[in-house]
Amino acid sequence: MLNERRNLLTAEQFAEVILNHLTSSQGKDPEHASIYDWRMALSLALRDQVIRPWFASTRTTYEAEAKRVYYLSMEFLVGRLIEDVATNLRAEDVAAAAMRSLGQDYGQVVRDEPDAALGNGGLGRLAACFMDSLATLGIPAYGYGIRYEHGLFEQHFKDGQQIETAENWLTQRYAWEFERPEVRYEIGFGGTVEKSGQTSKWIPAETIIASAYDTPVVGWNGLWANTLRLWAAKPVKVFDLDSFNRGEYLAASELEALARTISRVLYPDDTSEAGKELRLKQEYFFTAASIKDILRRLDSEGRVVRDLPQRVAIQLNDTHPAIAGPELVRLLVDERKLEMENAIDIARGCLGYTNHTLLPEALERWPEPIFKRVLPRHLEIVREIESAHLKASGSPVRILEDGDVKMGELSFIMAHKVNGVSALHSDLVRETVFEQLNRDYPDRILNQTNGITPRRWLHNCNPDLRILINDTIGTGWPADLEQLEKLVPHAQDAGFLEAFKAVKAKNKVRVANWLKSHHYIAVDPDAMFDAQIKRIHEYKRQLMNLLETVALWNEIRDNPNADWVPRVKIFGGKAAPGYVVAKQIIHLINDVAAVINADPQVKGLLKIVYPENYNVSMAELLIPATNLSEQISTAGNEASGTGNMKFALNGAPTIGTLDGANVEIRERVGAENFFLFGLTAAEVVERRKQQNYSAAAIAVSQRLSRALEQIENGVFSPGDPDRYQGLVQDLRQKDYFLVTCDFDDYFAAQRRVDSAYADQDSWTRMAVLNTARVGWFSSDRTIADYAKDIWNAHSLIGGARQPKGEVPR
Ligand code: F58
């Protein structure tokens, strides 16, 4: 029986499709099939079901002559897809039943899928959530990025220290993608610019091929599917037969190896932009291929380039694809013979730029010599863009300054809209990094607070809570998350609170079992699970969390008979391989864990766990089991955060500062359901002006002094007592991120958490109200607002939440 709308098969029919793939695609019979074979067969069977909505969406887009959104991002942190696709097709029960009928454990097969880890953290995961929401809303869109051969490195701990190994997701076939060998573009680097009269022509010195791989992205209810198009770098000439025949076997394959370098690895550096030519080449590679693809599609529709801003919205996910501006201008001027100023205006009409950081060291700048060596014609165009901007605005802000090309300024000047990712962050973007440009172009900056997809981050990762919510308020919420508000009255209902508590308890048992079987750590599922899982960075202040843990340890040992609330402190996250301080923090967490976890005096009261290799799938396991969400960055530094939203949605109240989206989360869930502490962003700025602020803060805090002394005296590193001298000295002398200044307030907030947690009924009420009131942070809302305020793009499916604004043609 075929369900028209969703193309749903019965479990029996679906089992047949799976079996067909097992034999025809995998070449295995059931007797000899491995779990990999079963997973491929299941994935391919699911992928089959996406084809119909995918084709239909493309057809509808052409017929409606609709505007398309192009989301350009260096990173898409996708994670696993089986459950995502199955649930969006509303075929999860059918898929599970079909696998069962074939004698397979569905859950085990789902967990066999490696994460597609084509991103570092929040920025990459946001891009993946946005793809899900674009498809759910039925907005015609492409995600464009790089098909890295190696995703984010795998993290291991050796003697407590982070070791990185290459990630190898493509050693197995990627079930979801379609190779498109016919979609290929030549991408040039280096060379010279030929002038003749007014015209310029770039003659690149080297050329490689960008080759497309498409993954369909299906939305909720299977009503719409978009495309994630990732580019792989390939050589123009695959193999040099002459070299081979001369016996020069390595040289024969050199061309391929060199070309492939461009899409070989994801840059894991999220501290400072590695000033690497390769990174610039990666950025240009995927951006140029995407722009060519966009123009080809425009041409194929019989449109002229003047139509671009009506047909095309290009969103730059941070400055990594900022070269899109100059590249589009280059194509319009050098190849399509438009006037420079006209070309700049057209390009600007298409482009939007999202800023994700205020950290000056993370704002991209390219030394002019490197930029010129790689992209000589683009440097000329950047100069033209700069002079057009200086002329039009009278602004003193330059793109080329101190020998650098400043990609933030370039992106700002080339975009018609620039957005921050939370209300506070957007204010700070206006007041700090782009203060003058905001005066020059007062309507350009706007805010778009981040969001998360409710499908992955509640419906799929927390099945028991999903069922409880469905039973309580119905099933409309995954596509309209603010319906969770209907749970608010149930926060007074003892039966509902019990059921909610039971879900959390079950999720905690699941994590306890996993920690035992996979990480050989025993934790008590009745203890409070307190989690800080995110990239390791000084501004995120994992170190402050750890200092509080040491102080608590001391306190428990001093008063062993007091009424302590048992806690498990969970840490998760990777440090950029070159970020020395972050790696020391990891080492210290593991060292402190070794000592505290072995101390019989705090047994059952305090435990530290730090499972290695945190990734999207681990987040899906940990978040539903967490009681307390740690969002403790130095105010003014975390642009938004999205983990904060995921925890709140799954019933974990936050302990946090007034930073990023914490501010808006607190407003929505209610101040009484949020454990606030710490300096505000404005106070941080003031405090930094004071002399010796950290010494002063340490002097008045006996608890902090003691913890610092223990660390610097080798209590946690007895074999190497000086190991953390540098780390502690930095806190004593500088402490840029104000760990010492916020410490006492944080410690006090943690004790408020303890007392609140001791009353389990009122705690559960807080947890429920967090879930009930964070619906606004759905990425569906975020995307609907981008569509309205930045893209002027529209949903092509009836019944979806329509972006407000103009009606589609
Ligand atoms: C993150 N940025 C922000 N950058 O830190 C976070 O507050 C925000 O919620 C999220 O973006 C989404 O807006 C982030 O993840 C990176 O990972 C970059 C990778 C490439 C180098 C520079 C950092």
C-alpha cells in the first residue's frame, strides 16, 4: 500500500526493498551479510524513498520560477542520517519493523553509521540544522561545501592527554550521496592577469577540477527535499602515462595527489585562522565552484545576470566563503562584460553574511602577498570594491590594511545584510567589530538568533520524552515547536512530573550503561548529571568548572557528613590540535578526574567523567540524560551557543552567564528556572581595565586560592608537580577570560543548584518549564526569519509555517 503523500511502504514491502539492495547493491546474501552490508542496504532503501520528493521539489521550483537560497559553508556537521531520514519520511516504525523481520537489530544498525563530521562545532552543526529546516519549510535551497576526505580528527586520551588521529569516514561508501561526475568545474589558482584596454583576463597557473557529490536532504513529513552539494577536488589530468612508462611511478600519480590535497582535510583550528595558503585555496575552491554552479543554473533557466538578486540568495556562513563577492564580480565583469559598479551592486543584492565570532584572532585576514599569489585578479577586484565603498560612503574603513586583506570587512561591504547569531551578539557586532561600518550602513546589521532542529534534538534523540509529549499535547510540535507551551499547565500535574522524571531517569541509565561498556567508568544514575560538552576553549571556561569541582571536593572532604547532593561532572569536547592551553586543560581535567575518582572519601558523591571523542552522536546520547547544562562562557564571548538550546529542550536547566543566546533562553524559560551568575559583558569590559584584577579576586577567595595551590603544587600530577605551573600562573597574572573574577559567584550558584536539586519535585518542574518554553529556538523559526528578512525567499509547500512577508509568485 503506497501512501501518496509520503511515499510510505508497508514493513513487508520495505523489507523487500532492503533485501534487494543487500543483494543487488551490496552483492551479499543474508547469510553472509555483515552489519555494514545491512546498514548500507537499509540506508539505500531509505534513500530510494527520498527520490520522489526530491524530484518533485526540483520540478516545483522550476515551475514556480522560485528564488533559491544557497547556503555556502566550509562546514556541515551532519552526524548520522539513518534515523533522521527515516523519521522525516515518517517511516521509522516501518524501517524498524522491516529490519526486525529480517532478523536484524535496527538500533544496532543505526549506531553502526559513522558520523559525517565535516565540521568543528557550533558553526558546522548550525549549517546542518539549517539544511533540515530549509527542507522542512519547503524553501528551495542548496547547501554548498567541501567533501573532505577526512572529517574532524578523532580524539584519544593517552595518559590523560589528547592525541589526534585521522578520521576516515570515506573508507566505507557513503550511502546517502550521489556522485555527479558530469557536474565539474575548472578552478584556477595563481598565474597572471592579462590586460587589454579596459578588460582584464585572469590566466591561472594551475587548475584543478571541482566535482560534485549530492546528498538529498528531506524535510519533515517527506514533503520537500533540497540538495547538499559537496565538492571534491580532482586533477585535470588523472594520471601521467609518460612518467609511468619511464618508470617514475610516484610522479605519475603526483598530479592527483596534489589536486586532492585541497579537499583532503577539514581544518580543525578554531582558535586563530591558520595562515595557510591551503586554507585560502580550500575557501576559493568550494566558493568558486558554487558560484559557477549558481550561474549555470541561472543561464539554464534563460535568465540574465541582472535578474540575479531576484533569483538567488547566497548566504555566507562566516567569512570562509567571503571570496564569493569578488568571484561573482569577476565573472560579471571579466566574462559577462558588466560595469564594475553595476557588478558590485548585483553581487551585493545576492549576498548575506553571518558573523559567528567577535574574537579578533578568529576574524580572517590574509596577508596580501599570499592572497596575490593565489588570487591575483581577485586582489585587483577587492581594491575596486574598496574604492567603490570609500567613494559611496565616505567611510574610513578599508578592506586592505596593514598588508592584510580583511575578510570581515570584505564580507560586510559586499553583503546587503549582515547578521549576528543572538540578540546580545548582534548588539556587540554593531558596537565593536563593525562599529564604523554600522555607522556607514546603518540598516545593514540585523539579528537572527540561532536555532536547533527539533527533529534531531528532541524527537529522535529522546524517544521516551517524545512519546510522553505526544501523549500529552499531541504530535504537532516537531514542525511547530512553540506548541510545547501547551506543556506549561502540566508542570503542575504530579502524574506528568513523575512521568517526566522517569524519562530522565531512563536516559541516565542508558548513559550509565554506555559509560560502563564503552569507557569502563561506573557512575551512579541517581546522581545529578552535570554536563559541559563543547569545544575546549579558554573563553568557554571548562577550567572554571574544573576549579569548582576541586573546591567542591575539598568541601566534601572537610565536611563529609553534610547533606551533599551526589554529582557526576561530565566533560566532552576536542581541542584544536595547535591550541596548547586548551590541551593542557584537557590534561588537567583527566588528572583531576584520576585523583578524585580514586578518593574513597568522596565515593558516591562526586565523580568526573570525560569520554573521549565527543561528537554529534555522543551529544544525542548525553543531552537527554543531563540534569544541569553548563553554559559558563565569559560574557561577551560566546556568540550564541546552540548546545544551550538543546539541553533546555531536553529538560536540563542552565547554570550560565548572560552571554550569547543564554540571555534569550533565560527570558523565555523564566529567571526562576535558570541559575544565573557572573559579570555581564559590560562589566567584563570594565573589569579588564582594572589592574591585577585576578590577584585581587584570588586574594578574597579562600576556596579558589586553595584549589589553585593544589593544582600548582602537583596534588593532581604528583609525578610531575610543575605540570600546571604555567596554567595557574596565567590565572594569577592575567586571566583574560576572568575565571578568577567569576569563580565565587559560580560556586555560590552551584550551591543554589544543589539545594534546588534536593527538592526533586520542584527541580522536575523547572526542567519541564525549560522544555515547554524553549520552542522559539527551533531552527524553523530562525530559517523563516532569514527567509523573510534577508533572502526574500518563500516556502513552496502549503501548510508549512510560511515565512511572513511577500506571497510567492
Ligand atoms: C560558533 N562558532 C560560535 N566557529 O562560537 C557559537 O557561539 C555559535 O552558536 C555557533 O558558531 C553558531 O552560530 C564556531 O563554531 C568555528 O567552529 C570556526 C571554525 C573555523 C575556524 C574559526 C572558528
